[in-house]
Amino acid sequence: MRLHSNRERPFHLGPLALERLRRTTTPAAATGGVPRDEHIPSEDAVLHVIPEYISLFSRYLAAAPAAAEAPVSPDPTIRANNLKAHAYFLDAALVGCCQIQPDDWTTDDNPAHRYACVFVVEFGREPQPGEPGDRWIRGCNVARTDMRCAELAVVLSGYVRAMGFEAQGHFCAATQLDLGRLAVRSGVARPGETGQLVAPYLRRGFRIGVISTNYVLQTDLPLAQDGSLEPDDPGVQQGVGGTLPASRYELDESRPVHLGRYPMETIKRVDEPTTLIIREEIQRIPKRGDFFTRAGAGDLGEAAKRERFRFAMKHPYALGMQPLIQNMVPLQGTRDKFPPVAAHQDERANAEAIKALGYFLGADFVGVCRAEPWMYYSHDHLDGHPIDAYHDYAVVMLIDQGFETMDGASGDDWISASQSMRAYMRGAEIAGVMAAHCRRLGYSARAHSNAHSEVIHNPAILMAGLAEVSRIGDTLLNPFIGPRSKSVVFTTDFPMEIDKPIDFGMQDFCSQCLKCARECPCNAITFGPKVMFNGYEIWKADVEKCTKYRVTQTKGSACGRCMKMCPWNREDTVQSRELMLRSVHSPASRAAIIRADDEEGNGTRNPVKRWWFDLEMVDGVAVKPKAGTNERDLNLGREQKLAAMQKLALFPPQLQPKGGTTVSQTVPVDRLAGMKLYTEAESPAAARERVGDREGVKPS
Ligand code: SF4
Ligand code: SF4
């Protein structure tokens, strides 16, 4: 949480006031050692499973560039700022650029790259001895942070190569460069008194990664040896202008790691979700029924079939993430039962340790629920084999897509898919490592990422108490980051205390607010009330319309405009937390909050935060998008007109491909039948009346 807004701070400057530090042309020392772990890891430490991820990532650090150069500005400052912004988007703490000198290479056989983009990733916070997760986490920061540096090195170098320039990623465990020298020369660190590198504003340790390239970049100057690394200026200390305040470390230390940075413990817990779930009426659906799978199988027509496997990777940045997203799938784990384990009997301690581990690895929210059979898909989509529920517990995590980039974007322009892919990639990495860790402890576990999942995430998010149902329908809403997240799940037999669902007033808020429906580019979000859908009470969006738009639209890559426009997609400042609390605790204030959101122009793009290049990959080369870019702000006053022309369809199990259908069989969407079913859908009130208070049903 920031004290001051950063909406006027260009994204490429990063979260810390690097620009306020004194520089020099003559650094006192050329290099220094990179910080190491301070603690000895235990036998149960997570670092034992991280090497397989680091090893996988290391395979994608280098490759040939695209056949032609992208039409990007030749201005080295614009290029450097753009690349720095890409690194900050992946959570680098500090980024700088420098030229590579011959002595920087540690081997004779090296690419003749002349420029380096150097990034620093800070260590995670470790629990104190005796706190939940301490045995798993302490002493693992080098492994955890090198894995993250490897991720950035792969993605950033892949991005530059996709733009047609040579580039190679480097991190401490895989490099031909002296990373310390480059960190000093690019001004992101300098040698401290002990000879070890110290980095401005960072009070924990850190690791370094580098992109070497022939893409010409404006260079930075080294930090002055006698200048402060944390200026004694109250404005900088408090984060005036939107940088991270120095007080963030004390705030962090005041909370155990397993609680995470957002106070979810202050949100009301309830025995059943705030929306009706009639478990006995839920029919499990096959993976083949997922609408992106249907698009790929041709059910939504030729255009959607053609674009299905391209739409999310149309921008060179998202394309840079593809190797990791796809190739982490084989590491996701097993469904097999393991022999019983005598240890780990304390379910509460286990859940707290798991949450601490998730937060340490970078998740924004972690919750636990039972992996109930109705959460699993019924059949696989490739060969049609049945899927039986196999684990007892689901660990559910949300990854924030980032407010700043949402602030600069329309929600369906050229950065949209990269926002989703970053969260999917990070989630797959975190859940994959955690599942591997559980297996090493002796418990069966399997991660479920966007690239391959055998569970439907939304019911798990709901039951684990991370979000409530919202008008967006298939996107749930969290009290602190709104709908701006992607989820990842891992299922396991590791025994844990489960969380309860939450109630923060969203059903009432979304009943009064129509903003996402008004702003959806294809009118897929209902202006009407909730309906019953396959046993769930939900504002059911038209998934055919939404999927078609996301897959085939030509003025951007994918779409998340509903997330962008929601009043709950807010900057995490003291002020916005107060507003959120007012909404939660004072239902009468909700109408005014909704009105004020439009009056204040929230949802209008913030040009200060538009940091990416508009590019489209066509035939393997990044080009200027032929159709242009979706330039959208607010559509005030269009609710009535859009509601009047809205025709929605819903596709319950009887309109889905049957279990056993594979992707080689096309099952055209029956839209007319779906539209008819929407008009006939049962209301939640009628469903409550019908089922009364039978077990498994939430009474009103
Ligand atoms: S088309 Fe875009 S705005 Fe509309 S529901 Fe789908 S993702 Fe949301
Ligand atoms: S935009 Fe409004 S109606 Fe839509 S999810 Fe957000 S709060 Fe609910």
C-alpha cells in the first residue's frame, strides 16, 4: 500500500526513486559480490525443488531473432525506457542499462552484444524462526530469486528477439558475463564496505539478471560512491510522487508472512458463499466444453479456430512468455495416490505454512478449500478420457495483473494479453514449485495452470474465500484488487485447514453497478439480474460473444476491459483502501461510490502509464498493427441503449460437447438454443424456493 498516488509517475522509472540518486562517471570499484542467503536451509526447504525450474528456464535464454526488425523508434532513450518498463512489469525492483565492455565477458566464446539491460530482483521476506513456513522458506532466497531472475531473463530476451534483434538472457547461475560489473556500471548497485554489492532502497538481499543485446539502448551512469543509497529527504522516504515508502519494511515486519500483504483477515467469513450453490445439481463438464477449447476445435467458426492459438501471443512480449508457459506443463505433477505419511498432522499449521510459502514465492492471495468432485472437469479434451477427482485439497492463488498498466490501457489494446500471460506464467511457476514441494514431503500434488488444468478455478476461488461472484460473471471479485487477477490452483493430499468464503457486500454493489456491462466491447455482460446456471447463482455473461471477441478482435490482443473498468480496480493507496472499507461497512454509500467513479473519470486511460509499443506478430515478425489499436475511454450514458439491444445466450451442460468428445470433432455452438435457454433460466429466488434448506444448499 502506498501513501501517495503514483499516477503521474512514468512506469519506466520503476517503484523506487532511482532518479534521485547521485551518479558518477568514475565508479570507485568495478564490481562486487552478489548477496547470498543469510540462513542455512533445512532438509524440508523448498530450494530442493527449485533447480528443476531453473534448469527448464535456462533452456530458453538464447535463440535466433525474428527474420526482420520491428518498426520501433531508433531513439535509444525510448528503447531503453521501453525495455525497463517491461522489466518492471515483471516485478524487477531496479533496472539500468550500460554498454558491455570486452572485459565483462568471462568466456571467449560469446555473442558480440554491445548493450546490457541489467535488472535487480529483491529477496522475499522470510518468516522468523518459529513462524509458519520457517523450515520451508528460510535460507531459500537465492534459489527463489534466481528462479525469478531466470524468468525475467527468458521473457525480456525473448521479447527483444521477437522484435528482430539479437538478445540473450543471463542470471547468476547461467551467464558468460560478470553480472556484478554490469550492475555497477548501469547504476543499479555499487560495492559496499565488505565488497558485496548493495542496491539503493533495498534492505533485503537481491539477485541480478541481464539481457545482452545488439538492440541499441541509452546507457545510465554508475551510482556515486559517496552518495546516499536512500536519500534523507522526507519526500523520498514517504514516497511522495508514488514511489514505495521506506516504511514498507516496518509494515511488512508487523505481519507474519502467512497473512500476506493484504489484510484478508479483516473481511467477514461466512459458512457458504454469498451466492447459491446447489451442489447436487451441478453437472461436471468436459474440458472440451471450455469455450477457448471450443474455439480451437472450430465450434465458433473458422476465424476463431484460426486465431485461437495466436490471439494471446500476438504481441512480442507475450510471445516471450510462451516458452515458459507451455514448457512448465510437464512439471505440474501427478494424480497418483502416495503411501500415507505420518508427519504433518497439524492441519492449521500446514495451511499457514503453505500460505507463507505461496506469499514468499510471489502469490498475491492464497486460500485453501476442499477439492470437491464437482470442481473437477469430467473428461479430457485431447483423447476424451474421463477425469476422476483425485485430491482432497485445493490451494488457490490469485496473481494481480497490476493496476498501473491497467491504468494506461483500454483493456483490449496491444498489452492486454501480456497482462494475462504474465499472471498465468507467474502463477504456473509458483503453483508448480509448491506442488513439487508437497510431493517431496510425501504427498501427491498437481498444479493446474491456464496451460493445463483439470479443475475449474472459479468454484475453488469462491470456496477458498478469495473473492465473490460479480456481474462480470466468469470473473470473481476480490476486495483489495477487484477483478484484476488471474488464478492458479494446485490440488494435493497434503492435509490443511480450509478457509471459509467471504462476504464484503459485492452482491449488493454489483446489483447497483452496470459499468462492466456498459463498457464491454461486445455487449456480453448482462444488464439483468442473476440466474441459475448449472447449479450456481451467477450473473451469466455470454461466453460465446466474449470468447469470439477476445480471440478474433484485430485492434489488440485479447481483452480484459471489464476488469479495467470496474470501480474495484483501484490503485492500492491509503485513500482507496478507505473507500473500499466504506463500501464494505456502509451499504448506503455504495450508490454514491458508483456514481462518483464515473464522475471522476475512472476508467479513462492514463497516458503517463502507456509504456508498451503497439506491435503485432505476423508470420513471425513484429509489425505495426494493420487494423490499428482499440482507443477507448468511457462510454457514459449508453446503458439503456445497450441493455435494450442486448441478446445473450447461455450454454449449460446440455448445450456443451458431450464427455468423451475430442478436439478433432467439431460441435457447432447452438446459439439459438442458448438464447432461448437464457430467457427461460430459473431465478435464484425460485431456486431457493424450490430446494428449501436441503443439505448443500445455501438458504437466502
Ligand atoms: S469481451 Fe472483454 S469486456 Fe467483454 S466480457 Fe469479455 S473480457 Fe470482459
Ligand atoms: S464494474 Fe460494477 S457491476 Fe461490474 S463487476 Fe465491477 S462493481 Fe460489479
